[in-house]
Amino acid sequence: MKALVVHGAGDLRFDDLPDPAPELGQVLVRNTHGGICGSDLHYYKHGAVGAFSLREPLVLGHEVVGRIENDPSGALTTGTPVAIHPATSCGNCPECLAGVRNVCRNARYFGSAASLPHTQGGFCEYMIVRQDQIRVLPDTLPLSRAVLAEPLAVGLHALNRAGGVAGAKVLVGGSGPIGILAAGAAKAAGAAEVWTTDILDHPLQIARDVGVDRTVRIGSDTLPDQYFDVAIEASGASVAVGATLAAVRRRGIMVQLGMFAPGPRPAELSALVAKEIDYRGAFRFDTEFDEAIALLAGSAVLDPVITHSFDLIDAVAAMDVSAEPAISGKVVLRLSKD
């Protein structure tokens, strides 16, 4: 089978890999759609994501959906549309035992170089998946939309880390795909107002297309002071932290969703103390994956987040487009025929 494999910084290849065969407890999935994430871009461009450097060839991709090709147990029939939860946890560490599997210290994640051997990803025609990672999709959810389930789950987890947003005034800083999906999820959860920010016009237009109440272009517009009950900082830019804290009301909540680059970074944190703001981190997701599938099945409102689709053979061009937020949102690879 064909697979999109990164061998080092700037070294992206279509490799022929052996066709996988599932064992009992596993299923074989024919992948149809895969969303390109920032981590895929970092492995391709730099050979690393944060502290996780390539030490062997890695099949990219963790935002993957497809159809059952073979289930040795017979529980799932060939052709059944499915989404794939990309994480596995150990079940034994203190975090797993406390029910917070998304921060399992022994977790494995598709398309990740965090461990050795690396956890191979889903930008390939077929892949072996544990049965407990499979989510059968509702009839109302096309695979072309279901590919948003993983990044939407990331946004939903951030909202859950805030304690919910029903009736709240919510600010989402950074209008990349995850930020916009978090904003759309906040609207669906009954937020009173949802604002998004960005430094570029194109992502703000996508945010408006999914129905946010107001967009703010950083550098041209200003945020109101002490206005928001909840802020989701999704840009990962440390210089944005101070302005976001300033926009949050006293004793409000700010969730750090965007991942900072490694190393010391300057940030203005005085408002964190002076206004007794709760500052919380959000990492990946757990059961929010199922919430994301249900949300996508019920509405097409988040469809504008997907701006481009490419065949797998055109993956290099797709990566280059995905790296340009001035012209793209979520870029999707067509891994095989639906």
C-alpha cells in the first residue's frame, strides 16, 4: 500500500509498505480522508514537533476517517463508515486511574515521534486499529465532514476545561481551524456571545461563516477590557496571553489551548493575579471525540472550516497550502475513494 512517510526535515516520500492484516481485537480500516494538522507540518518542515524529533521514518496523520475493510470478530461489516480515535492510554498510570486518560504519561498517538518506535499515523490507504478506537458514524454524517472530529474534539475539551460555556461571553484567541471549531462548538453549547481574533482576514472570514458573533483583527481592532467570562487562547503565541487576560473579567477563566514553542517565552501575567483569573491548560481530548461526532452529525455549520481537498499523491502541494493561513483553513487529503 501507499503511505505518506516523512524521513527527515523536508524529506516527504510516498513509500510502498506491506499490506497490514488485522488480528482478533483489531480491525482493518481503508482510510478515505485525513486532515492535515500543524504537527504534520512541523514533522515535514522541521523534522520535529517541540521536543519530539524524528528518529525513524514516520507515517504522518492522526485526523483520519474511513471504512471498515476487515473485522476478524465479525462485529463490523465491510464498508461501515468509521472515525478513529487516535490515542491509546495505558490504563495503569495515576492519570488513567483518575479518569483523565488524555494526559496519560504513557499515551501513544497516531503520527507521533514522542516514543520509540514511533506511533505510525493514518496518511495511508489501510491501517490496523484497535477495536476500542473505532467509532461507527451516524448515517447523517458524511466522511468528508467527519474528518473534523479530531480537531473539534480538541476544541470541545478546552470548553469542558473551562467548566462549560452556556450563557457565557466567550473569546477565542486565534482563528486557525481548532480555534474556529472551538468557537463554533461554543455557539452550539449556548454561549451568549462568541468572539474570535486573528492577525489575518481570511481566517476571520471563516469564523464569520460558521456564525461567530464578532471578529477582531489584531493590530486594527481592539478587545473590550474585562468583558469575557471565558477565553480560549488558541494561537499559541505567548505575546497574546497578556491581551487575552486583560479582556477577561475578574475571576473569569482562561484556557490555554494553543501549544507554546519550547523554551522561555515572555508573557504579561500581572492580570492573572490582580483579577484572580483561573488559568488552565487543555491537552488533546478523551470522551469529547464522541461529542464531536454527535455535533457534526447534527449540523453542517462547521463545514466552511474545510477549505481545500487534495488527493494523497498531491500531499506536498497540500502541505504547502496548509502552511499558509492567509489562504487556507483545514486542508484535507483524500486517502482513497469514499
